[in-house]
Amino acid sequence: MFAYVIRRLVLFVPVLLGVSLIIFLVMRIVPGDAAYATLAGRGGEGIVTKEALATMRQRLGLNKPYPQQYLDWVWGMARLDFGTSLTTRVPVWQEVTQRLPITIELAVLTALIATAVAVPVGTFSALHQDTPLDYILRIVTIIGLAAPTFWIGTLTIMALVRYFDWIPPLGFSSVLDDPWTNFQQIIWPAVGLGYHHVAVIARMTRSSMLEVLRQEYVRTAWAKGLRQRMVINRHALRNAMMPVVTLIGVQFAVLLGGTVIMESIFSIPGMGRALIEGIQLRDYTVVQGCVVIFALLILIVNLLVDLLYAWLDPRIGYGTS
Amino acid sequence: MQSEQMSLLSKSSPPVLLMRWARVIVRFARAKPLAAVGALIIVAALVAAIFAPIIVLSDPLKVDTSRILVPPGRDAPLGTDFLGRDVLSRIIYGARISLYVAVSSIAISLTAGALLGGVGAYFGSRIDMPIQRVMDAMMAFPSLVLALALMASLGPNLNNVVAAIAIVYTPRTARIIRSAVLAVKANQYTEAARAVGCSHVRILWRHIAPNCVAPAIVIATVNLGVAISIEGSLSFIGVGVPPPTPSWGNMVAGAAIEMAQKAPYLPLFPGIALTLTVLGFNLLGDALRDMLDPRLRTR
Amino acid sequence: MVNWRYQNVVGRPLVRLSSLLVAGVLVLSACAPSAAPAPQPAPSAQQSAIPAPPPATPTSAPSTPRPSAPATPAPASAPAATRTPSGATEQPKYGGVLAVRNPDPVSTFDMHQATRIDVSIPFSNVYIGLLRKDPVDGETVIPSMAKAWTISPDGTEYILTLQPGIKWHDGQALTTEAVAWSLNRMAHPPKGVISPRASGLLVGMVQAEALDAARVRITLDAPSGSFLDRLANDWITVLPKHILDKKQGDALDVVVGTGAFKFVRYNANVSVELTKNKEYFVPARPYLDGITFFIIPEDRTAFAALRTGRVQLTTVASRAISATEAELVESDPDLSKKILVERYASPSKNGFMPNNEIAPWKDARVRRAASLAMNRQAAVTIAKDAVIGGYLSPRTKWGIPVEELVKRPGFRQQKDQDIAEAKRLMADAGYANGIDIPLLCRLGFDCEQMAPLLGSDLARIGIRAKIVPTATNVLTEIFNKGQYNAALYSATAPLADPDSLLTSYLTGDGRNWSRFSDAQVDAWFREQSRTLDQSKRLEIVRKIEERLLELEPLPSLYFRDYLRARWRTVKGFRSGPDLFQDENLEYAWLDK
């Protein structure tokens, strides 16, 4: 098992290198570089003169040949130096350490809410299969599968503005400093984002549950006369959870993509918003850094999920494969 | 009697053919009602997309300052937006954009994915390994993030959206095709075919390809819905289809403020259209998956 | 029954895992630095106060800043200690923290090197300059750190006398050396320092030097009718030499100024917090206890924040509030009671920019034909908050008034004669069969509405335009290199003064994207630039505009107004007419 983990961790490196190369190249496909954006700003009110542009290019290190820029950056990453933001001159690592916990809080909270809602809903649906209630739940669920995140988010915040004349407090308060403000700030995007994931998880729970319920041992438990609740809790649910756990891991990438949108709509200073701002201002270092961190997160979560799966299901032994 | 009936049917006069198809459809609908609903939605979207210029009430691009933010009523069934443009017409044209993007990008990604995944898997690990590494690296991005970065570089433009989504979904498609091909390869008969002297092309065409069709169809249908969703997100952020071309995503983006003030229903309709269309593809994809390959249950 | 093993395998670990996760979330979010701003008092939605009795403090008018005769030096002026704003006779109230929107994270602390509003909006309150514009009328130059000034007879020497006792926020005294050093740094940045905006404002300045402990002398290379105005711009600031001397390049990491507000902290990506400077050299000001600038990049969210009162003042320029949002506010009785929308002339121009160096646009007849075909009335209607103009905004005192313009061909309502004339010109120039051109436009409003309108106008005389949407930064590069045929033009000048407004028509100027060149225009421009008499300047500027209207290098579509919105409880100043003069909130106060 240990060897497996090590092997997986080692495999991170080529994947991350590949990711870094891809994003490095993507950001440089077309001209119109960061020096312009840094001077001109998004509204275009900045002033760009030839001398300023040349000095800015020099300052930002954009004059070096691409291979050297890439190697400098990758070598820096090995030492946890992700470069400096081209627009705010703040080290990217500092931005990451400030913003990443926020995004993770949003992602984890969303996942927890989604799971907490979806599992009972899916179970309930499975137990009452084909009843009207089941149909209603399924319809609500499949709508959640299809409804785009940006739409739910926009409707949420604009409904808050229109009907309650209220938006969440601006900025971001840590949950330890000011839990109530933090709650107000994060609950809305988490719920909005969670809707889609509730749908996905509930669906999987339902079908997984249905399959488990058909199994021999469950029927045996019924036959033995065990109470329904005991059967569900002790036998069926746990076994049904395994594909769900994998699903949560797979959905994590989608979840991260969703946080990007929600952070933008609700003005939460997380990694997703850094990414969007970086893209709009052509701040290469920030975009590259965010993307690499996102990729790393996804790899870590996938590994954790695989390990969790192995732990839950003793039949799967990674040590021997 | 049988043969008479058969010969009658085989004459296939139009009304008879129609009835035959009708019976098939009704049977399908009764067996899988959700899939039928999905198919219906998709057909409606297709009709809207194809016949858009004919069925719209007014030009979706024409600015009419005399009827700004008119609530839904007789003239404009879904109201008008902040430039006086009819929302329903724009939604119908939006269907055209969304379907164009979805179909083109998924078609490209299918082709590329089939080539990369299938050929790689077939010819063994020397070619397969590097391809797989690159595909893995591409899949380590959340799809929206990669699409976003690509669009930011390429510039907001309809065809760039198609290219970006195609690039993002190629690795995922390639992976599915690859596992299908590997499954076929595991069977002995490909080896046998090689032994007998069949060329690679023949084997690919006659043995491998047919087995990949099923998973390809399933993955394509689901990805069509996802492509529409991603295009919407990109347009919402501002790096997708640029205004004034109506895309459901940029319609929601443009209507957000109006919702807060005067017209709460305005961002509702494009979002509903998008949701329904994606829903249609999801339902159909599920049904297809159930029919064609139950092994693909885990999404 | 091998499956029975599953029973208790998952139960407890699942609970353990969940609690681990929750704990992890708490730990992680605790690591996230709290970026909570200071609690804001909710803005009250009261009506504006009943005018108070006349202000207790005498208001001495500052001396005229524009000497009409270069022969006599302007008399020294006493500082207007407390000047009541907005013409109303309200007494400013003290206290309160104002919340303002900043559109982007702050890109640098060094205001000399900055060009963007995300720097000027917060830091115009911390760094100030020698002069400023009156917050009431927005035009008159009044003292800031310089209490008086004289101009030499030939107009090339300005001597400014500083207020005594000005201190930096870190306690050190302000010296005239530091002032001179700042001016020189802005006008002639040393190697490694860029100053695109400030150096543009100080064009013509040769050097600044400290004469003695109280006076600074600025020498120009030629007399300038706009120099005083430019010196009064918010971007001309004095930065701490004693701190910057030890920093290289763009490494300033502290914010120490002489302004009415002190820098407290910058919560990265969230907010900038300022607090009242109790040792400000004007004891009666500022009125506010502090200002918080919230960084909200998304315009939609910013509007939601304004509407719900989380911010009480928008940012400036094009990102402040859109025409649609403004209309929504003004048409809603509840909202318009709470929120005020201000309009002021922006020095920006929107027009059709052909590349004057290439065919067919080299031929002035073709340009004139295009201008005749353009339907300016429709453009103004669609653009909202816009006016028809020639080459200078008619809202400023420099441009030809609208009433006069609309009588002329091309600008008048009836287009039939103009179209006929345009077609004739096209035929004369050899384009009777028309021509196909690509039309570049900026993403967003330009491409969305203006380009189709312009396209249909031009199509009537045979110019078939294919619309090519392009990103702004790419456009700027294309324009700088001149690699285009025709484009929709939309640009702002940093100052509402002909010295700034007309530079884009000078031969070889960096902003002359249309690549127009006319020796007469160049000559007249030089002349008006050196004229100190403002009415004489106006005469010359008129001649320039008439000539430009004849040659039509860049036919205008409209001149847009800037919009700014604020809660009515925020008083003390008005926005405009210059873009960068109302960011200094020294005179602002909250009516709670």
C-alpha cells in the first residue's frame, strides 16, 4: 500500500509538468501581452506609452525567450516560488496561500452539504421507488443536473437584491474570526453550487441503493425479520456508499470549475476569482499558478478517493497490484 | 396469410411506413418515457435551430428603443430585453448557436478522441504511452478552467469556442474509446485476424470500430449536453460567444441587473432554455447507455 | 455469505472521516486571513437635509488661477479654509466611514508609476499634490499644499509657495526638496521608473527646484495655457522621497503621503482601508472618519453592492455604472430617492476611425463621404447619455455647441441631401461601385450596437463593412502599429483641455492612431498651447476644429458622458468635469 502511494505521488510530477507546459503554451498563443494589460487596465483608461511598455516588459521578464521563461518558472515551482503576479507585484505563492483556503472552504462545504442532502434524498427515493414522491424528487434532481451553475448563482444573488435588498457582506471573514459573517458569505454560493452536486450524488445513491437492495444478503436480512431501519443502516447503505464515494472524487474537478464561477458572481476572493481576473488581465503567472494548483488539488483528491475506496473495500488491495 | 401481409407491408407505401414508424416510436416512448421526453426536447431544439429565421417574431439583433423591457405579453411572449429585442426570438437563435457549438465541438472531439485513443490502444504501448500522458495532463484541468484559458488566448469568437470545447473533451472521449478498444483487443480474434493476414486497417474497420460505436454514441450524447453548458458558462463570463450574437449564456449575463430591478423574469428564460436542452441530452444519453452498454453506468 | 463482512466496515470510519473533514475545513479556513472590513454603518435613506443657516465660516474666494494678461503676476491668494460644497448652504457633518467601490486589486503603491484607476481611487486620498480643483464647480484651480503661486511675465516660470507645517503620515516634515524631487521624478522618470500618465500631464516642464524652505520653482520650456490645470490634476502627487530613495524600481511597499487620509491597510483583493489624518494641515478637514474601498471586479456584483448600500459611491470612468443601470435607478422612485446619478462630460470621443494612410481613406473625399453618411442622431439615442459633437465635446467650453453643429451637413437630422452628396464624393474618388472593408470594434457595447449601426449607415453609400470583434488590448496594439483599415474608435483624453484633447490629431503623436497629418493643425496646436489667455486659446481651438471638420480624419459618432452614482447621503463634491479630480474625497461628508 505504501509503495502504491509513493508510486502515485511520483506520477504527479510528469502530469504536473504536462499541465504546466500546456497552460504555459496556451497563455502565449496570441499576442496582446501582460505589459499592455498592466498599464491599460480592464477599463482601458490606463495610458500606454512606448517607453513605459518597454520598461514594463523588461520589469516583468517578458523579453526573455519562451523556453527560458518556462524553465525559470518550473524551476521556481520546485522551490515553491510561483513567480510574481504581473499586475499586483505580489508573489503568487502569497496569493495562493491567502486564497486557497477560501476556495477549499467553499468546495468542501459544498461537498458536505451536497452529500448530506443527497444521500438521504437518494436513499428515500430508492426505498419508495416509483411512488409520486419518488418522481417528484427525480424530476427536481434531473433539473439540478442540467441547470448551469452561473444561472443558479445569478438568480440567487439577484433575487437577494430584489426581494430582500440585501447581499452578503463584502470581503471574506475567516470562520474563526467571525463565523456569522463567514457563514453569510459562504452559504449562498455553497448552496447554489451544491444543487448540481446534490443532483449527481442523489442519482447515484438512488441507483446504487436500488442495486444493493436487490442483493441476496439484504433479502436475507428481510427474511430474518430485521427491522427496516436496521437493514438499511447497517447493510444496504454502507455498501451503496462505495460508488458514491468514487463519484464525489470524480466530481471534484467539476466542483472546482463551479467555484470559479460562484466566486466571480458572489465576489469571494478565492482562487477561482484570481484565475478569472488573471485571465482578463493576462497575468500569466497568476493563471499558471492557479491552474497548477488546481491540477495538484485534483490529483490529490483522486488519490485520496482511491485510497478511501481501498480502505472501505478490503477486496481491493493496491499493495499487490 | 403471413406472406400476404408481409408483401403488403413490403410494398411500403407512405402511410404504411408512417404507421410502422409511429408504432415503433410509441413503443419506445412507453418503454422509456424519460428518454422520449429527452428526445422530444432535442427535436424541438433542432427544429428551432434549423428553422430559426422562419419562426422568429422579430430580428434578434435589431435594437428597438421604443419597447425596452416590455413584460411578457401579446407582442413579445417572453418580453423584450434592455435594448428592445424580443427575448423569444433571441432564445430561438440561441438554440442555433448552442447546437452548432455542441455538435461541431463534440464531432471534432469524437474524431480526434477516436484517433488518439483508438489508434493508440490498438498499436500498443509505444505509441499509446506518450499519448496517454498528454491526455492525462489535459484531464487534470477542470474542463471549465482549460476552456477558459483557451478562450482567453484565442479570443471570443464562435469558432474558437468550438475549438476550445473540442480540445477539452478530446481526452475524455479518447479514454472511453481506448478502454473499448482494449476490451476488444483482449479478445483473441484480433490476434487471430492478424495471424491470418488481415491488414491493420481492415481489422480496425471491421472488428474494432463496430465495438466502439456504442460507447461513442453514449459519450457523445452526454457530452453534447455538457458542451452546451460549458459554452453557456464561457459566454456568461465574457470569453465565449460575444454579444450581440444571442447565446443563452450571454443573455443571462446581460439580464442580471435588470432582474434586480425591473424585470425579474429576464434571466429566467434563457436559463430555462439551456437547462431544458441539457436535460434532453442527459435523458437521452441515460437511455442510450442503458440500452447499449450497461457497463458504462459509472459516469 | 461472504458479504456479511461489510457490516461494520464502513460505519465508524465514515463518521471519523466526516469529522476529520469538518475539522480540516475549519482549520483551513482559519488559515485564510480574515479579510473582514471594519463594520459599516448602514447608510440611512433620509432625504437630504433642510438647508442649514448660512455657514459660520467665511469663505474667501481664491484668486483667479488664469491670469488674463501675462504681464502682471497673479496676486497671492489666501487658502479657502472651509468651503461649503455644491452651492448648497449645508453645514458639513463630521464622522462616518464611506464605502467606495474599487474595480480591481491595487496594482502598485507608487502613484507616480501607476496609470490605472484602481490606484488613483484609493490613493488620491493619501497622496496629494500642490494644487487641486474646486470640489464645487470642478473648474477653478484652488490651493492644496501650495497656498499661493505666481507666474512669470513670459509664462515659463511658476513659483509656488507651500503651506507651512505639512507633515508626512509618518511624522516627518515635508520639505521643498521632496516636492521638487517628486515633480522631477514624474516629468522625467529616472531609469527603471515609468511614469506614463504623470509625465504626460507634465509635458513641457523642464525641471523643478526648491528655492528655499517654502518655495518651489517650476520651469517650462514654453508658456502653456494648460499647465496650471494639469498641475491641479489628482495624478500629480508628492511621494515620500525619504522612503523611495531606498527602494528600487517598483518596490514601494508602504503608503505614506501628506493627504487628508492615512493608509491603514490593504487586504489583498478585498479592500483598502483609510483613516482620517488628524494632523492634516487643514484642521477642519477631512470630515469623514475613514474610507474603505471594496475591490469588486464584477460590474454586476458592484451594482448589487451599490443598490443594497454595501458601497455608497461607485468608481469612476467607464466602470462606474452603465447607462442601463443608471436608467434603472432613475426610473425607480424608491431607488432614485436614495441614489443619485451624476452625469458629466467625459473627454472621450467615439467615432469612426479610418486609417488615413491607406486607400481609400487617404482621399479626404472618401472620409468626408463617410462622415456625411453617418447618422449621429441614432448613435446618440442608442448610446444614451451622449451628445453629438465635432472634434471636441460640446459639453466642454472648447467644443462647437450642439445647436450649431446640427445645422451642418452630416450632423443634421435630414440625411437625404447628405447621402446624395456622399455618393457623389465616392464616385469622384473612384469608388462608385463601393468598397468592402473590415471594421474592427471593441467587444461589448461597440460591437454590439455601434458597429451594426455604423455598418448600415456606411452601406448606404456603398461602403460594405464586415464587423470584426476584437479584444481591447489587442486593438490597442493593432492601432499602435497601424495595422488596420477602419475601426470603431473610442478613447479618452486624460484631461478636458485642448492640449490633451487634440494631441491625437498631431503628426506623429503616439495617440494619433488615425495617422492623420496636417501641418496647419500642427502649427495652430502649438500656438494655442502657448497662449495663456484662455479666450484667445478658444479662438485658435475653434479654427482647429473647423479644419478638422473639413478634413474629417476621424468623424465622430458621439461624445459620451461619464456617469457616477452615489447614495444621496454622500455630499460635499460633484463629479466632473475632469475625470481625475473628484477622487480626492477631502471635502466629502456623510449626512446620516
